[in-house]
Amino acid sequence: MKTRVVVWGENDKAEKLLLAIELKAEDNAVVIKSFPEAVATEAFHKKLMDSWRSGESIPWPADHQEINRPLSLTESLLPDGLKVMRSDIISRAQTEWHFVVLSHKLSSAYKSELEDLKEKISRLDGYEAKIWEELKGFWDKVQVQVREKNLFWDHFRDLKSGTNELFDALKEKRKKLNDTISEKSRENLAFFGEKLDVIEDKIEKGLGLQPIFQQLRDLQGKLKDHEFTRGDQNKLWKRIDKAFKAVKTKRFGDGAQAASNAVERLTKRYDGLLGAVDRMTRSINRDQKDLMFETKRLNASDGQLESQIRAAKITMIEERIRSKQEKLDDMNRTKAELEDKIERAKEKEADRQEKTKIREEQTALKEKVKSDIASKQISSEDEAKLARAAAEIKEAKSKKAKKATAQTKVPNLVLDIAAATKLLS
């Protein structure tokens, strides 16, 4: 959109003049140079049209007049006593230049905001994610204005250059922070890795599972007090999760895993939803700040066009907030549903664990009863064996006694026969 116009006109004396009209957007003013026909040669006119109108500087003839006027929608661009042959050019320029002034003011506001961010970043001792998000939000606003053609390309170019410098400064601070975190993360990973090695060895050996379970919970709670890179943190979480599953499997059997997984799955989904709710809430808060800013600017608007632009932007932001609020409300409903499901799943898991404990106690009792019965059976069998052995011994003694008696009777019988024979003879 051009801010310089060349047009033929005349003064109140009907003297032909060549007018060079320029907008000074930063001052919301118009500078009008008038050249009498004597100096307005074809060559000079061509230079105005080809060079000056395109933004170049040219030498001005000594014989000319200069008029400075504020830009206004209600008053004519030209002073009284001047009129032009092409009034449509002046009317169009007057309308367009008001938009140019508004765009320039918008650009100035963004440049001021960018300077504030630059000052904040210069005072930082290290990287802060909050400032990064603030700068990112600022750049998003600038891009929206460019897409809506509220900012011109040269404004956008300057703002982009300044914003990129600040992003580079923050990236450098973040790199230094990441190097420090990476070093600490390696040390913490080694420290917790050694702790897990000991616990995993205990699980493998089948030592007391309840103390091991508590050790894992304590170790898990300590992680949040130490700095990790995302990769190192994931490694530790996977090892701890695997150890928990191994303990649960040994304590409750494979059936415990399905119920536990249901709680974990719902919890992970719930945690992810909390993150989304937080991001959406922060996004709405940023829009609310933008709305307050635009409303404040609307109340201080200078001119009808600026008011219309601000009003349109306010409507757009309000619609964006409404849409996001609907999504946030839906997220909160889902959050409440998940909380209810997690509670029911935990109750179900607790009930299952109680039943498992009862079954274990019943199984242990049955085993004890079987053991006692087996012990009594062994005692009964021993008594029977002893009884049979005693009977066999008694029977053996009886047989021996009978045999001895029989042997004694045979010699006596022989004697008795011998005696009888002697008497008969």
C-alpha cells in the first residue's frame, strides 16, 4: 500500500500545480509539497512518478511550498484553496492511509512489547520456560496479525528479526541448562541404577516381598527430588515398573497383573488429560490477557477505523475463548468420569487382593491340615508295624517252646517202652 501520491491540481487562483503528497504514519500526519507549473517539467514529473513514489529520495526544486496537516477521517486531506483533477485518488489515499496509521500503531505496540521481552531476557540468570512460552505467545499473535493483513511486510520483517534474536538468546541459555541437567542426570541415573540393582537381586532371590515393595515405593518417591533428562527418567521408570510387576506377580500370581494394568492404564490416561487441561487453561488465560489488552486499546482508540479493527479483534478473541472453554468443559467432564473409573478400579483391585489374601490363608490352612493328617497317618502306620512285629515275635517264641516240649517227650516215651518190655520178660 503506497504512502506517496503524485497528482495534478490547482490553487484558488486557478494556477496549475503539481502536488507530491506523503503520509508520515509515525506522526499521523500528511506532508503536501506543491510545485508551480514552471518547475513541474516532464522530467521532474517522471522522476516523482518513477523514483520518489517508490520510496527513493530526490532533490527538491527551490521553488515549492510545503504544507503539514494531521490525517483525519472527517476533514479533507487537502487544505482549503487546493483542489485536484483526480479526487478519487485523494479519497482512496485518505481511507487507506488511516489503515496504514493503525497498522503502524499496532506495529509500534508489538515493538514495545518485544522490547519488554528483550529486557526480561537480558536480566535472566538462566533459561526459564515461562519466558520461552511468553515469547512464543507473542510471536503467535504477530503471525495472526500478518495473516489477517493488519501488519505490513516491513513491520513483520522487523518484528521477526527481533523475535528470532530473542529466541536465539533463550536457546543458548537452554543449551547451557541442558548441559548442566545432562551431567546431573547421568550422576542420578547411576545412583538410582545401583539401588535398583540391589532390589532386583533381592527379587530374583525371592527375599521378603513386602519390604522390597516398600523399598520400590520409597525409591519412586525420591525420583521427583532429582533432575533427569527425559530419556534417563524413562529408563528408570521402566525399570521400577518392571520391578513392581515382578513383585506383584510373585505375591499374587499372574492374575494380579490384569487388574493392576487397568488401574495403571486409567491413571496414565488421567495424567495425560491433566496435562491437556493445564495447557488449555493456560491458553485461555493468554487469550484473556489478549482480550484485556485489546479492550484497553479499544477504549483508547484514536479514530473510527482503529476502533473497528479493535472491535473485530475482540470478537475474534472472544470466539476463540468460547471455543476453547467448550473443549475445557468437555475435558473436565472426562476428568470427573476418569476419577470415578479409577476409584472403582482401585476398589475392585483392593477387593481382589483381599480375596487373594483369604485364598492364600485358606490354602495355607489346608496345607497345614494335610500335613497334620499325614503326620497322624505316619504314627498309625508305625503303631501297626510295631504290633505286627510284637505278634510275630510272640508267635516265634510260642513255636520255639512247643518244639522244645516235643523234643523232651520223645526220650521219655522211649524209656517208658523199654521199662514195659523188661517187666514182660
